[in-house]
Amino acid sequence: MTKPSSTFPHIVSADFNGFLGLLVDNISVMAFLATALIGIFGFPADLIYTRMFPGTTLGILLGNLAYTAMARRLAKRTGNEKTTAMPLGVDTPTTIGMALLVLGPAFLHYKQSGMDEHAAAIATWQLGMASLVVMGVLKTVLAFFGPLVQRHVPRAGLLGSIAGIALVLMGFLPLVEIMKVPVVGFAGLGVVLYALVARGRMPWNLPGVLVAFVVGVLLYEVLGPLGWLGHGYHPLAAWQWRVALPWPTLQWLHGLPLTIPYLSLILPFGLLMVVGGINVTESARAAGDDYNTRDILLVEALATLVAGVCGGVAQTTPYIGQPAFRAMGARTGYTLITGIVVGLGGIFGYLSNLVEMLPLAVFAPILVFIAISITTQAFEATPLRHAAAVVFSFFPAIARMVAIKLGDPTYVAPDRFMALYNDASQGMSELAVINVLGNGFIITSMIWASFVVAMIDRKPRQAAWIALLGGVLTLFGIIHSVMPAGNLYLPWTLEPAMRAIAFQFAGAYLALAAVLLMLSFWRGEPAPEHA
């Protein structure tokens, strides 16, 4: 017998575990945005904390409130008291892309064109706002086509693509941050793994994430001043109250013309979030919470629109860790708490103080756990015979992670990067291959997993059609863009060297499709059944 919905608690104790995890996830991404713009490009910090953060966190507030209401409604309809809300926050891959490929370079370009630093920063902020509005409109339109994709893409393709993101972007990169201050981060990671993976009990039944956070802060603040953390310790910055209300503004209209040179990046960012929203909805469904795909996507789109109109520069998205939060025991209250704390944090400035005061090593352990949980689920929720397809779908995400690091101007100078990229002395350069393989990686992963699933299910003709679709998308840079920044293009407009690479990759899919089509006519002895 199901429990009446009136008895469902709004907040349970495990919601505080989920709240801390979602809070840390959002702070980590926003910390990267601020650190990249300030540290790499010299962007004025005050404008980030008083203009960009409040609008961005307003989108997080409204989106999480909406997802909380949706979860309560689903629990009431199904009678399932274990229903877990869909988490929403700042998207990691596109925030990295906006910082490193759009906002930072635009700021430098505006200064080089003669603007003073303040004027260049305001123009960059307007560009970021307009970019969010463009992405929000695109996502609103595409939200109505989400269920169609969900019906035609196998679960291995949907879950494998986000597992690849989890493994390398939400897992490996935060692990690097942990090991920058290993005494602090590794101890916190151990607590998270003990509490949430090994299911060990914490003293006084405290939430494991809270204990990990406290352990990290204590180690940082006690050992740091003693000099035991090396260069990983930085004294706390002074607390500042930065009160800034995210009022709607029409300044994004001034940024619309500025988006034109960046549309080839902005539009794919919006498209990737629609695909990602479909994937996370499938992930939640596999875990036991059957949300309506269109509703999940519409909330995401509208939250992004509101954030853009109110000054935000980073789009919101449903996070891929819903099953991990479910495993923590979080229900419908953690998104409510997170939305309020993060939303008010952007308004009153305590969120920016946390970003300034604490290293990512304190926040990162929970990201590693979520990455482990998502990757595990990709294998558990797909048929065993499709496991190879899931693994195969990881490779484009790995390439994207390597490309992000190599494309960081603090690692490789831009001139040196382009010289290596265009070096054809020994054939196609390795840097070009890595970059092209990683561009459009989410859609690439879905295509790769899908044609492998079709092969495994002995549908070579279907696999051939999927491979042919990959070739068509490659021609226009939707996947495997040959432009270092991942721009879309018409193939005949490319320079000869770039066009040759594009045709090579597109031809690879065509050749694969032809081979699979020929194999479909072979009526030899069938291969042994898979498990």
C-alpha cells in the first residue's frame, strides 16, 4: 500500500547530504568561472561578483524551486516517498567553454580595440547575458522534441555519453584539484568514499558530505599557517558584503549584436544542454523516478532565460547526478534548500566569499563521488551485452578533456597551439586529432554507442544509417568540428587544410557505413550469443 502524499516530509535528514553535494557542485563551477576570468584574463572581480553571480544564482533558485515542485507532484502521483528531485545548477562543460572561449577572449578583444577596462568588462557582461538569452530561446524550442530523441536512442547511448562526462570532467578534473592540496583533499575524499560508497557510519550520524567538508576546512586552516601545505595554502581573504539584487535589465539587448561572432559556439552550447537534459532524465528514469522529459527541459530553458535577463552569464542545467543524490537518501527537500541558499548567496555576496576563501580541494571530493556513481549506473542500467558500447562512448569525452587542458593559454601559448595544430609534416597532427575528436563530444558519444549497440543487436543496416548520420554531422562541424574552438561551418568555406581534415573524418563514417551495409547482406554462420 502506498503512503498518502500528505505524510511525505518536505525535508528529511539525508536532504542535507544532498544539499551539501549540490551546493559544493555549484560553488565549484562558479569558482572556476571566477578564477578563469580573473586569473587568466584579468577581468575585474567586482563585476563578476555583483553583476554575473546574482543573475546566475537567481536562475539556480527558480529552477530548483520548480524541480522541487515537480518532485512533490511525482511523489503524490506515484505514492513513492523515495522520489528524489532532479538537481539543477550551473552547467560545468559550457561554463568552462563560456569562460575560456567566449567571455575571456571577448574581454581581451574589446580592450585591444580601444575600450578601457571597465567598458570592455561591461560589454563582455552584456555579451554573456545575451548569450544566455539566445541559448534559453533555443532550448525552449527544442524542449518539445526531447521525448522523440529519447525514444530512438538506446539507453547505452544516453547514459554512456553522460558517464563519459562524469568520468573525465566531473571526476578526473576535480581529482586534479584535490591532489593540488593532497593533505586536505585526499582526506576529504576518503571520508566521502567511506560514507557514501562503503556506507560507513559517521560520528553522531552526521551527513558524510558535511564531515568531509569540516575535515577539509580544519586541515586547511590548521596545517596551512604552519607551512605544511606548501604552496597550496593561501590566507583567507577578508569578508565582504556584496549586496546586489538581480533585477531584470534590458542591457542584454546591447549584447545581442556582440553574439554574432560567437553563435557557432553559443548555439551548440544550448543544443548540448538539451541533449544533456534528455540524458539526465533517462538517468533518473533508470534510477526509478519517471520525470516528463519535456517538463525537465522547459524548466531548464526558462531558468536560463531568467538568469540571462537578470545579469547571469552561465546557463543552468539539470545535473547528471540525480541517481547519486537518490543513493545518498536525498528526497525533495535538498533542491529547495540549495535553491534558497545559492540564490540568496548571489544576492548577499556570501557565495563569492566562499569562492574566494576556500580552495577547490575542499569542495571537489563530492564531485568525484558523483562521477563514480554516474559511471557505475551507466553499466548497471544497461544490458550487460551493451557494456562495450558504453565504454566505447567514453573516448570522445576523454579527448575533450585533453583538448580543454591543451587549449588553456596558461598551458600552451595560443601561437604555439596553432602551430602544433596545423603541423602536417607527418600527416594529420596529433593535436588536431585530439581536438577534432573531442569537439561535439556529447553527440559523438551518443552516435558511437548507438551504432555499437546496433551491431551487438545484429542490426548492421541500422548501424550503417547511424554511421552515415555521423558523417553528415561531421561535414558541418556539429561533431568533430575542425575549428579549434568547435565552430560550426559550411565545409566549402573552410581553408584547404581544414577542409581536408573535415573530409577525412566525414569519409571515415561513410566508409564505416559502406562496410556495415555490405556485412548486412552476409548470411554466414551467426556469431555466438552475448550474455
